[in-house]
Amino acid sequence: MAGEEEIGKRSTPQKDFASAIVIAAFALAAMFGASRLSVPNTIFTAPGLLPFLTGLTLFIMAAGLGIEAFRKGGADNLLGNAKRGLNAFLGDPEQRRLMLLMAIVFAYVLLVDVITFDLRLPIQAFDIHFTSFEFVSVPVTAIVLKIYWRAGWAKCVGLSAVVVIALAAVFRYGFLIPLPGAG
């Protein structure tokens, strides 16, 4: 287990400079979001005051890290180092699968947001719901299972259908929580 003293040995000015840029962008986004919140009475009661101040301090720390890294040559060949790092990252098959999973999750979120319908099948005193949540979740989950589990399509689709429908039923009927995608 490494202590704080040993961490500096693994860092480089290029890593520090890139980290400062990312942290500063995150801090600016937090400050922008906090400044857009409404102010009910005075600035001291504004719900965005604490997030804005936190973002400001984070930005100041990122600026300090960035300036120090810049002085040590952190900006030298930054794009070349980033390109080499990206090539090394994408050269690993597990990293490519991770990127594929991230793309699938992004597409899943978009599909659940775009496709909306709610079919209700009345059976005596009970309504069975089939919404776009199940319509999108079953195939996407089956695809993820196929990529990572590597079982046959029938097993992936079957397991996906059972789990998604069971979870949807628990949230819909047990907890009375509406699922996304219901029109």
C-alpha cells in the first residue's frame, strides 16, 4: 500500500497538466450549473451558493496544479502523449470492450428516452403493463450478456427477459415506481 509521499513518483507533469484541464472543466461546469439556480431571497439562501463555492475552490486548485505542471513542461507534446496513451488504451481488447459497453449504455439511455409507449393488458382486476422500458431493456441486456457472458443467444435473451420483466414488476407493482419510457 502506497502512502501519499509515494504517489508523486508515479505522476508526471503531463499527467498533472491533463488532470488540471479536466478538473478545471468540471469545476467550471459545476459553477455554471450552480449559478443558474434560482435565488429565493438573498445570495446567502441560494441553493447554488455551496456548489458554486466548491467549484470555485476546485478551479483554483486545478489552476495551481496546471500552472505548476506547465512550469515543469507539462504542456510539451501534450497531444502526442495523449495520442500515444489513446493508442495504448485502445490496443487492449478489454479496453475496446469497455468502450463498446459505454456506447451500448449511451444508446440504451437514448432509446429509453426516445421510444415511449405503454401497453396495458387487463386480466380480471389486474392490468399487466408492457412498456418501452421492457421493449428496449430486454434486447440491450441480451446484447451485453452476449458480449460478456458469451453464452448462446437463446440463453442471453431468455435470462434478459426474465430479469428485466421481474425487476420491472417489482418496481411497478411492489414499490409503485413508474419506469422510464411509459407514455
